Amino acid sequence: MPRAPQRDRDAARRASACARSTATPRGFTLIELLIVVALLAILGAMAIPRARTTTYRADAAALLARTLLLQSQRNAITRQSNVIVSFDTVNARLRLVEDYNNNDTLNTTDRVTFRRLEEGARFARPPMGRVGGSTASSAVEGTSLRIVSALPGVIFRRDGSASTDLELYLTMRPTVATDYRALVVSPTTGRVDVYKWGGSSWIRTTQ
């Protein structure tokens, strides 16, 4: 019986300590905050190179397509026979036809080669509109596109000119606007310029 007051005092101290612990919430320690900051820095460092890599690949895809177009123009001049460049938007590739008899069609005697775009790249309609500002209806635009064996394209003539003004759009990620690239072909000279979407307008990257 004499121990009852002591037990009561112990119970009172425990109740008081419990009340203090619940009334004062525990905060984050400095070490915990540093760990969180370090994890965020690591995740950010992983994401930035990935975004840059995609941008570089989009540039590479546009430059590859430009090279193929310019090679086709040079072949037409050198061989003195038209070259038909058609765009297979479903399979992300270009069809190059050496039109030996210059009849603007695909014959069994013509030499045909296919070249794929950069891995991961695809033709896509630009949601932001064409380089000239009008709305794009497809990934391949032009006033006089030539449809050869069901594929739209352009014909490079023996004098280096093109059969139509051509705008070609491609991207690595259709949902990312800044991944879009455009290739514009001049019909009179066959010149090919590359543009990229800068966020508010198309910016020419070729000189």
C-alpha cells in the first residue's frame, strides 16, 4: 500500500512526457534534408542529358534526310537522269528511284533504294503549323507533290531543280514541340534548308 503514491507519481510523469511528445511534432533533421536534396539533384542530372540526347538525335535525323535529298539532286545532275524521292511516312523511310528514262514513273528497270530515318525518328504533321505559318495537313507538304506508286514525293531534274516546293516534317517525340524539324526544298534551285521549332516560331539552322 505505501507504494501506491510512487506509482501514481510515475504514471503522472509518463502522462506528462507523452503529452509533451504529442504536442511538439518532430521535425526533419539536417541529414534527412540533405539526403532529399541529393536525391533530387541526382534525378535532375539524369533527366537533363536525356533531353539533350533527344534534341541531338532530332538534329541528326533532319541532317540525314537533308543529305539524302541533296545526294539525289547531285545524282540527277551527274547521271543526267531524274531522281524520284518519295516518302514512306508509315515506315519512316525514303524511297530513291533513279528514273533512267525520265518518265517520272517507277519502272522495273529503274534502280530503287530505301533509306530509313535516324532510329526513333518519324514523319509527323507539325501541330504548330508550317514554316510559312499556315496549318499543316500532313508531314509532307507541297503545291505539286508527285504521287509515284502511292507515295508522295519530289522529283529532282537533270538541271538540279525540283518538281515542287517541298516541306518535310519529322520528329523524335510527337508530343514534344521542340523536337520537330522541318526540311524545305526550293523548286528552282533544289536547295534544302533545315528548320527547328524554337518554342514560338520556326528557326532556320542552315546557312
